[in-house]
Amino acid sequence: MCFLGFKHAEETKKKIRCAVTKTKNRRKPYNKYGGIGLHIATRGYLTTMKNGKHKAIHRLIAEKAINRELKKEELVHHINMKKLDNRNCNLLICDGQYHQLLHQKMAEAWVRLVNI
């Protein structure tokens, strides 16, 4: 299975297959997020088609958790840095400045770890 030029490991392929539910219309399989089909976007995030637009799954999950749509300036951070891990406990809603700070602190921690 190959999405947009990415070759995935067997475990990832299995996750993608499990996420897509079967429907009567096999050409347009609806998924549990309310959209049509699942895709891996060019930046590596899992997306779906909803209302004619591509929507990132992690944003849909965050919106469902807080019971409202996210604002444009709100970002969803994957805590463990795995873009396909969209569990609620792995997602953090933050603004752009805080998101940048998180990545900076994680990069500094990684450098310290490597230099030990």
C-alpha cells in the first residue's frame, strides 16, 4: 500500500486499513471520523476528505474532545512526535508560539541526550 509516494511499514498499513470502515459504496469508504477515505498528506499527517476539503485527523479528534471547532491560530501538537499517533492523550492544543517553544525545548533535550 502506498499513499502519495510514501511506503509504509506493515504495522502502519494495518492501522490505516483498520481505521477505514466498510460501507455499501466501496468506491467511497467512510471512516469513523465522518470523512471519506484516509490519506497520508505530504507532511506525514493522516487526513480525510470532509465537506470537500482535506482535514487532518488529529485536528478532528481535538475538536471533538473540546466540543468546538479549532481556531486558525490553534495548533495540535503530537506529544510523542509520532504523526500517526492520534490518541487523545497524545494531543495537545496550543498556539503557534507555545508550539515552537515545545519543539525548541525537545530539540535541546535531544542534543543533551546525544552528547552524553
